[in-house]
Amino acid sequence: MAGSAEQPELSGFARIVNEIEENAIALILGLMVVVTFVNVVLRYVFSSSLIWGQELTLVLFAWLVVFGVSYGFKVTAHLGVDAILNLLSQRGQRTLGLIAALCCLAYAGLLMKGAWDYWAPFAGLDATTGRWFPTGFADSRDQAWYETEQIPIPILKGWLEATFNFGEEYEKLPRFIPYAIMPFGCALILFRIVQASLRIVTGKQKSLIVSHEAEDAVEDVAARNAGE
């Protein structure tokens, strides 16, 4: 993709994260297509439907959006306004890129705290204390018994009930499972911003947003064609 930062060889933890991210995006897209297609066939051919299909598709779409945000930082695909950035020298562009990266890191950290604090009670865990930064953990009202509207539990029903619901029966999928994308996805976003920031520091990337290499290439071709 034009404007993407050159991706170095990955190793260790970064490679594992990369594989999880790309496989998850592919799996989510595939599941959304399958569930939607099956629902369409059932509705128009058999006058039936998967009652949980729409809710599952919405959950998968939310997961896809969060994974897409982190993936956008990885491939430098996020859009941004660079009118001022392009007026500066290379050093100035790098400085503004670092300032923007620091702001994104601070925001991602706050987002991570908020995501954990929202999700934790649904998993029977404790939210953090502190307004801006975690200073510890405080007892939270257990909300692990909250369920989705229609999505069934495909596997591990007994284990989920014994581990998170004091042995009480779940009729539908507990909400902490689809909501888990919030802390996990925010942690992934934070990780990708750290990676992008390091690329800016080392000069491999000038900003967090997509560049205009594609536009420049089109203009060059147009200029050459006009001169023929």
C-alpha cells in the first residue's frame, strides 16, 4: 500500500502479535460472510433465520473495527491532515510526528484504562482506581451474569458457568466474551502506536498518517504523458 512504512522482519513477540491480528481479521471477515449468507438463504428459501445471526454479525463487526484501527497504525493507513506538516523541513516533520505519536500514546493509554474498567466487572474482575492512571484495584459490582440477547454458547458452557458465574447456568453467551475485544483491542492499538513511534524515532517513518506517494506517482505519470 502506498504510504505504508516499510515493514521490517518480525521476530518473537511482534511476529506472534502480527499473526494473531491478521488471522483474526481474516477469520472475522469470513465468519461475517458465512453467517450473513446462511441467514439470507434461510430467510428467502426456507422462510426461517438464525435468530442470533444479526447480533453475532454486529459483534463481529465491532471486533473488526477495533482490529482495523490497530492494523491501520501498523501499515500507516490512517488518514490525517498534513497541510502544515508538508511546509516543514524533514527535521520539523519528524518533530511534529513525534509530538503526534506522544499524544496518541497518551490517548491510547487512557483508552486502555477505560476499556479495562468497563470490561472487568463483566468478567467478575476489579476495575482500576485513579482518574487518569491506574493506582490500584477496587472492588467492582460483579456483572459476570450478564448475557447477550440471543447468541448461544458454542463450547465450554460448564466451565464458563463454574469459573465466572458461581456455577449458575448461562442461557446465552455471557457478555464479557464479546466485550473482551475492548481491553485486548486497546492493548493492541497501544502496541502498534509504540511500534510506529519507534519507527519515527529511527527515521523509518515520518508520521502516523498515510502519505501522498500514490498521488505523486499519478501526477508524475500524467506529466510524462502530457509531454509525449
